[in-house]
Amino acid sequence: MTFSPLELTLVLLGSAVLGVVAFRMMHLPPMLGYLAVGILIGPHALGWAMESEATHGLAEFGVVFLMFSIGLEFSLPKLLAMRGIVFGLGLAQVAFTIIATLLFGWLIASQLPAHLQISWQGAFALGGALAMSSTAIVVKMLTERLELESEHGRKIIGILLFQDLAVVPLLIMIPSLGQRPDALAETLAWAGVKAVIVLTLLLFVGHRLMRGWFTIVVKRRSQELFMLNLLLITLGAAWITEQAGLSLALGAFVAGMLISETEYKHQVEEDIKPFRDVLLGLFFITVGMLLNLRMVIDNWWLVLILLIGPVLVKFALIAALAKLFGSSDGVSIRTGLALAQAGEFGFVLLNLASGNKLIDPFITQVVLASMVLSMLVAPLIIAKSDQIVMKLASNDWMMQSLALTKIASRTMSTNKHVILAGFGRSGQSLATLLSEEKIDYHALDLDPERVQVAQAAGLQVSYGDAARRESLVAAGIYRASAVVITYASTPSALKVLHQVHLLAPNLPVLVRSHDDTDLDALKAAGAAEVVPELMEGSLMLASHTLVMLGVPLRKVVHRVQAAREARYASLRGFFHGFSDVGEDADLDRLHPVTLADNTPSVGRQLGQCLLADSGAVVASLRRGKQVIDFGPETVLAAGDVVVLRGAADAVARAENLLLR
């Protein structure tokens, strides 16, 4: 079919929405939905969207914003803290995957027909593509399973971090490999020189300019100007590297790195997210469009071999390397299972290699199909990793039992103690105060380094997951006097609350949360007390201010206690402004609605307006210059200002009920 640019855009957007909805309903990553949509509407299936300069441009912009986001997440302190895993295990994984692909290409070079033989340049590019794993899928699964801070979780994140970094030199090298063999060394050397010059200029000169320039822009207090500036810097840096004969994505990565060193990093992340997600989705649609379903079906056996072979080899390679770097069998196998699939950057590199004529189109098709299938099965493999580990590592259950036995041996003599879930800064502060009051405690934490140094200092802490039934039993939950969840993670807290409720229904659980967003959900799940640090910080600031102004201490304490007993009702919600971005944007907001003479709700009782159906509540009612007491029977008058509290959509519905 031939579409106008507007019609093509509508087809892409409409298909993307339907695909993402379908895959979300199946609890699969939206990226797979984009790929499926691309396959369906592409030139080899329904033929609704054909390859063109427009689709290639969208794909390129998607990669640019993806690399910019990776640059934003690049943290030098984090890299240094994990340097052993990143530059040891991560480097070995990428290097050995490429070497294995080169050896495979060399071994089968003489066994295949001429059109299927692959040069060493193509094998190198293919090895780089196969070395990548899906950050989006793996991190999502680890987060849901609360395994990010586990031993295998840290190794997985370290390897993923190096894979992201390895994309940068690969983006430079792969286009150079397409040159004539006699000019290859010269081309690579010249590309390296240009990369060093451009990166030096961008990093050293750009670093000095970036913070000052952003400060000037932010002082103008214009969201539109901030967004324009962000797009200018991202695309400008990409243009600079392209003019130097390098890739657009490299410049975007450097721009992200520069901004990550400024205090505007988090605001930039929020502002760039819509552009990144939409354009990246369109990129994956264009990748799906490359797939020839007829060719894949005709060669299904080859696709199956290329699915099973690389996944098994990659799993075995990563597991063996993790074992070589000192991990236990269970940790090694879990690390290999999580990273065995293909990744987002694999498509970028495969696309680049294909565009530079390094890989035969037929090989590109079957490899692309196998990569898509490997990402489809990845969530299932990770979900079943515990069962797989139990079968492959005979000593894993013994090591888990040993860890639980160690926890039990440390808590065996304690009674009426407090179990601390998490031993970060908040947990350690609470432990100090409990010790000063001669109250026993035992903490469970998933950071092995933190546990090791705390145990060496003589503190009562063990490596264990408080969301697991066995860990709580080993920590002596039946003899404990309370459980305190010291980290602010609602999904994890709900799992801990569920386990505590099953084991010891009457045991009080105190929960720390970042703000009041999930306060009601945590209370409903069985939390005896929820301590929103944002609200408590406000209370402490207010109490110190009142005491400084001469208000009697007893009155201040009474007022603070009343606010806590009312579940911070008087403090919940706030008037949002232009600068409220990031996490605060999701908090309840206060919104005033002024009733005019002709407003339908004037003369009616407040209860008759059915505001409860909207999900918002009335926080206060001002009449003239006074804030008056109100109830369902309060009759609204012209000029009244009704202050609503709730989520943005709930407040909008309530305002609509009042005014219309």
C-alpha cells in the first residue's frame, strides 16, 4: 500500500498502541509488542508500511535517544564501585562471545554454500550483536523478583553495564569493517583518531559549558525552553559526531554523560522519557519490518537451531565465566540464565552490520528471527530459574539451607527481638537506637558486602531476603516482638507484610515509605504503622520552627501527635507548580475550584455533588476570607472556594462535577 506521511504515521501509531496493549495484557514487555507489530504491518506481511527514508529516520532517532538515556545512567562512582564485575566479568563475556562467533564462522566457512558463508568481519559484527542482552527485560524481571541486590543480581547488572559501554566502540568499528580489506587498518585507525579528538572536545570542553549553560536556561523558568534546549544538545552532539564520520548514537551517548554530571539529571530523565519511549518503539517497529516471515517459515529448522544454539552457548559461557570469577554454582547458573537472550542493542548492531553489507540478507533474516524468539522466551526462563538451578546445581539447596541455618543460629538465643528488613542507613540508625535501649534486633539484608562488614563489626545482621518465608522463620519471627521494614519500596513491603501475616498475624509491622502515596494500601495490607519520610520530615521541620517561635513544647508535641493519629490527613496533597516534576508529580495534589453565580452546584448540599465518586476529597472550604467547617449537609454558595485533594485525574473529575 502507498500512504501519505500522515497516513503512515497514523498506521504506525495505531498499530503500536494495539500491539503494546496486547502484550501488556499478556504481561510481556512492550518492546516485543513493537517487534510483533513491525513484522505484521511490514513489507513481508500485510505490506501496510514499507521501508523508506522516513522509517529509517525514525529508527535512527530512536537509537539516538536510547543512547542518550544510557549516557544519563552512566555513573563514574557506580562504575568504579563495580569495576571488578564490569571490567572483569563483563569484558570477558563480550570478548569471549565475539571470539566464539569468529571461531564458529571460521569452522563452518568451508562447509556451507558460498552465499551463506560469512566473512570474519561479518562474524565479528554478528558476535557483537549476539553478545548483547536485554536490559529492559532483565532489569524488569529482577525488580519484580526483588533480586537486584542479590549476589547474582549485582553480577547481572555489572555485565549489562559493560554491554552498554561496549556498544560505543562497536558503533565505531562495525561501519569501518565494511571498507576494503587493504584499507581496513587505516580506516579503523583514522576512526579511532577522530573518536578520540571528538570525544576529548565534547567531554572536556562540553563539561565546562554544560552546567553553566543549563543554569542560564533553568533560570528563565520555562519548561518549553528547557525542552528545546535538551533536544538541541542531544541532536547537536549527535550531529557533531556524524560530521566527524562517526555514528549519531555516539554523540547522543556523550551528551547524556555530560548531563548526568549536573544537578539537572533527574529532570532531564523525566522530560526525555516520552520522546525516548515513542521513538524507540518506532525503532523496534522498523526492526520488525525487516523480518521476512515467509523466509523464516520456510527455514524454521535453521531459525530453531539459531535460537537454541546461541542461547545455550551464551548461557554456558556466562555461567562458566561467573564460576571462574569466584561465584557459586547457583549464582553462576542464575547469571547465565538471565543473560542468555538477545538484547535491544543486538538489533542496533545487526541492523548496522546489514546496512554495511557485512552479513548476507538471508543470514540477517534468520538471526533476527531467532533473536526475537529468544527475547520472547526470556521472561519464562528467568521465572523458572529457581527450579532450573535446583536441578543443575546439586549443592544450591544445601547452600541456601546453610545460609538459613546461619541466620537461625544467630537468633536462637534471642527473644522479644525486632526483625529489621533491610540494613541500609535507616536500618543501621534504628539498630543503633535499639542497642542503646538494650533491645535485641536482627537485620536481614541482600547486600553481601554490607552484611560482611557489619558482621565483622559485631552487628546482628545476616544475608537474607525478608520477603521469603524461610528467612523470616530463621530470623525467629515466632519469638519476635515486631518487624520493621526500613527501606522505601512498596512492592517489596507488601510481600513482606503478606509473609508476616501468614506466619504471625498479630505481630506488629512498621513500614517506611517515601511519601503518602501508598499509605492506605500498606495499612490495608496489615502495617501497624506507616512512616512516610516526606511527611515526617515536614513535621520535624514544623515542630522545630514552632518551638523556635516560642510555642510551648507540650503543645507542639500534641499537634504533631494529632497529625500522626489522623494519618497525616492535614498534610496530604500539595499545590503543584511548574517545577514539580519527577516522583513528586504523582503525589496527591491540592486544587482550588471557585464557584461562580451560575455554577450548577451553588445552592446544593456538598454531599449531593457526588464528589466521592470522583476519587477526590474536599480538603477545605473557604467562604470569603474564612475557612469554614464543612460536612455533607453544607450548602454551597456563590464565591465559595472548594479545595480538592487527590490524584490529577480524580481532581479533574471532581472539578467537572462541581462546575458542570
